[in-house]
Amino acid sequence: MKTLKILSLFFTLLMLSCGGGEKKEESSKVKLKTQTTEKKVEAKTTTKPSETIDLTNKGVGPITSITLGAEIDQAMATHGAEVYKKMCTACHKPDKKFIGPAPKDILKRRTPEWIMNIILDPEGMVKNDPLAKKLLIEFNGSPMANQNLTEEEARAVLEYFRTL
């Protein structure tokens, strides 16, 4: 039994003494080079739908062609201002974003036909016109209310927009 204890102690000491005192040679080390990879990230320049310029899209709706006069029809613009103040100012401010986009300079971004179609049939435009769909998303899903304006009233509002 005493021999067994001595042998156990001997093997334990032998195990503990192995491996700790060796000096490792430099040549046996494997050196890894670190690689750096540069990733080019192109800056996305996304334009908001309300700032997008599209002077080719006429929209989807009853208006397919409008010819605007060189001069603004003041009587029509005055009537359009009245309609706009009565029907549109709950959601639109003339020169700043509100619930809906500002109509100021709208004719620099949209065709007259597109403007008339969105006024006359906002539901149809959102359903069928890609730009109108994007505008709905930009303005937090707030759909433009159909005010059931006549073509004459919508045309007057368009003439008012020319004065802004």
C-alpha cells in the first residue's frame, strides 16, 4: 500500500514537471499576416418623392392633355385660391410641408396633367401611379382626400398654383 502511494506521488510529480520548462523556438511559430480589405460604400443620393422632378408623367386619370397659357389667368387663379383655401388648407400649406406636400413650385416638378389627375382622382392615382404611391409612403400613409372637385375647379386650383 505504501508502494502504491509512492508510485502515485512519483507519477503525479512526473506529470506536473513535464512541459513547463521548455523554451519555444522562434522558427516554429507561425506568423499570420492580417489583411485589411477596404469596402467602398457608395453614398446613396435618394431624392424624396416630393422633391423628385418628373415632367413626363401625366398620371392616371381623366386628364390627358392641358395647354397652359403663357400668361396667368388672374380671374381663374383667384377662383382657384378660394377653392384651395376652402378645400385644401386642412392638409396643404402653400409653401411648406404639412400633412401633404406644399404646392409651391409644383409645376417645376410635375406635369399639369399629373396635378389635375391627383386632384380629381387621388385614390386612382395612388393605386395606379408609382410616384403617387411613393408620395403616400413619404407622407406617412396619409391619403389625399377626394374633395370631389369639378374639372373646372381643379383647373382653377392649378392656375392658382402657377401664382405661388
